Amino acid sequence: MALIVQKFGGTSVGTVERIEQVAEKVKKFREAGDDIVVVVSAMSGETNRLIGLAKQIMDQPIPRELDVMVSTGEQVTIALLSMALLKRGVPAVSYTGNQVRILTDSSHTKARILSIDDANIRADLKAGRVVVVAGFQGVDEHGNITTLGRGGSDTTGVALAAALKADECQIYTDVDGVYTTDPRVVPQARRLDKITFEEMLEMASLGSKVLQIRSVEFAGKYNVPLRVLHSFQEGPGTLITLDEEESMEQPIISGIAFNRDEAKLTIRGVPDTPGVAFKILGPISAANVEVDMIVQNVAHDNTTDFTFTVHRNDYQAALEILKQTAIAIGAREATGDTNIAKVSIVGVGMRSHAGVASRMFEALAKETINIQMISTSEIKVSVVIEEKYLELAVRALHTAFELDAPARQGE
């Protein structure tokens, strides 16, 4: 018998029919003898609907009142799922974040979990009940309802699994696991049986949308085994774990991530003096714009060219700031480019294999794809290229690193 925390997202509980299907799935696990805690999101589209209502009253809703409002979405789902379980003869009880006592800080709409009181949940599990918990929400020390921000239900699931020392936290979604890359771009992409927290963190931060970064960080910190599964298709999914199994079969690269939402900014002819990087990036940071990749080149005339990337949504604001900075520090010009994309290879196997970056560059060169920027870490290499070559680059790299699924007979 195992203790399992199962999390179902908005599409998985998007209709009453789907909630009934989730109840059937949970019932099977309970009948197998497992203790089950279920964390659910609001029904698909419900949170956006509630935010829309709030914005009909105020352009910028008061965060405390917004949290009170949007938290009701999950409250509906936990009640419906509990009813569906009870109808099937499965003892179940629903809990809001406040009833569990998921204590958070007071940062409304983006609160952080501080502690979880698991006493009531453990008592219910001991009594043979399935516990159904509202994701995405908690309560601060003053009793105010708080919400955890984007990906909050995933975080709730992982945090409960950590507090309960669950054997596994299962994240049910609309894909059947983590793939070597997006199957819509590379039809030969393979589902991974296993991936490390470290690799998943890199994949998530570099553009893979399967799991939210915050929940993976939490799982890695508390060593909670995570499994990504399809809500309505049977299969083993992908296990995300701390273990790096040493094996002759372990691939050098586990996956390829990409991001189309990048923009590149360049300031040229900058006087090459100490502190110049801060003079350039300080005002960008002060405007709350996150910088990703950075490249600096010193020219023979004692000036430097400084290039960095930002999210495309921040491009115009960052470019205006950079133009002002160019005037202030006596640089020659500030320019930008939104027609770029970032492609990254990720794998813990890179630690023990030389020549990975050169193999990547060779594969891109064979397709006549020019590399504009390069960034590396211990387990990843990222490059910036023209956006129009993105899908070609991903397919070329997927083949070059032998990630393509073997062709089935008859294909």
C-alpha cells in the first residue's frame, strides 16, 4: 500500500463528465489499497472567467479581494469530485486550503507556502477516506485567503506530498509524459521513462510547458518523486527523480527545449571601462525586466559591444531604456531584434561526455543555421538563432543526438 498525491489540472476537471472520469480513476487506486490525496484546479476557464468579472468592476482589482474571488473556482471542483466519489461508494472529504491549514505569506496572488498542518488529512486517511484538496490556495497568519500564482495547483500537490512524505506525487495533464522535445515539432519525439529534477528544471525554464518551474524546484528540494501522466489514457508516464542512474545506455542528451518568446538587444561602441555592464543592465533591472543570455565583445578600438536577450513582451520597454543609456554613456547605437529564438540541449550525461557543444554546432552548421549567441551550464547548451530556422534546428539536433524514436514496422 502506498500514499499517493494526485493532482488534476483544469482540463482534467473541465466538465462534470470529466470529473466523473477522474472519480473512476481515483476509485481504482483506492480499491488497490492505496491512500489517496487528490489536489484539483478550478474547472478549465473558470479562473479567467472570475478575473474577468473582477475587471468589470475594477481595472486593477485589489489583490486581497481578487484572491477571495478566484479561490472559489477550486472550491466548486473539490465539492463536485467529493460528491462523485461518494456516489461511487468511496468515502471522501473535501478541504479548502484554509481547512487544511496551508499557511502562506501575505503576498496576495503570488503567495509562498510556509508550512502545512497535515494532522486532519492523516486522520482522514487513517479512517479510509480519500482527501480532496483545493489547489492554488492557502491562508496567511491573519486568516486572509491567499493564492499561489501561476502553476499554484502543481505546487500545492508537491507541497502536500512533501509534508505527508508521500511515496509519489502524480501530476495528471493532457500529455502522457515528458518528451525529448515537442512532438508537434518533431513527430519522432520519444516519451522519457525517467528524467532528473535537474534536467526537468532546465527543460521547464528553457521553454518546456509540461510542469511549472516552481513545483519542480519544490519537488527537488524535498526529494518528492514526481510522475507526469495523462488524465484519460493509461500508461507509465514519466518519473522525475533525484537519481542519476549510471548506465551504458544513458543518453548524453535527455531533451531539446526551445523558446520563441525571446528578443535580442545590442548596444554598440560602449567605452570599455569598469562598471559599464552595470550601467547598461542596472536601468533594465530597475524596470523589472529579466535578462537571460548576455554576450560582451571588446573591439580593437577599446570599445565594447554588449548584447543580451529579454522576453519579447519586455522588448519595447527595454529598447527605449537602452537607447537612453546609449546617450548617457556615449555609446554609438542601441538596436534590437525580435526575430530570434532560443534552442537548448539538456542532459546530465553532458557531465561525462566531451565534445557535446561542438556536436551541436556541427549539426546546425550542416543546415546552414547561423548561431548568434551561446550560453552554457554544466548540463545544458543554449543558442540563439533566427526564428525562421527554429523547427529545422530542433529536428536536426534531435536526430544528431539520436533522440528520434525508432520507426515502427510498416512505416
